[in-house]
Amino acid sequence: MIVTTTPNVEGKKIVAYLGVVAGEAILGANVFRDIFAGLRDIVGGRSAAYERELERARNLAFEDLEDKARALGADAIIGVDIDYEVVGAGGSMLMVSASGTAVRLSDL
């Protein structure tokens, strides 16, 4: 599956627009990681635990996006947009959403 932020795929012709697809992932933040991340924020540096969770959420959102596009018979998703939000009481959850247009391609 080709997934791109561009409106087309070089060397390919879009033969069918199959609709907008979206994939989401919402992950809860672990309380112990929150404490250690808070300490790291005080002393400076990057929070590897949060970075891993962010990457995990992004990968899950993309898997969901691709699954929905495949179900429509797509072989590519164009114009992909990724959004990140903190949701829940006190910002206790991380949400990543990815959306784009599912298309069918052929060679030029």
C-alpha cells in the first residue's frame, strides 16, 4: 500500500477515488511513565517513554488507515494528514488520527 501526503503518486495515474478513510489510535499514559517523564522535564532531556508511545500510536493509526483503504479495494492513500491530541481527564490519553483519500492506481 502506497501512503503519501502528496495529492498524487509519481508515475501512476489515479483511476478511481474510493473515498476518505481515517485511522485512529487512543492510548492511555502509564502513571509511572508520567512520573518519570515529569522528572525528566524538570532536569531536561527527551522522554523516551513518551516518544515510544507516540510512535506506537502513530503506527496503530496507520495500520487502521491502511486496513480501511484495503477494504475499499484501494492500492494507495493520498493526501494523508496526521493529527495528535491529548484527550481525557487531565490529558491522560494520547490520540493519533490519520486520514487521507483511498485511490486505485494504474501505470501511466
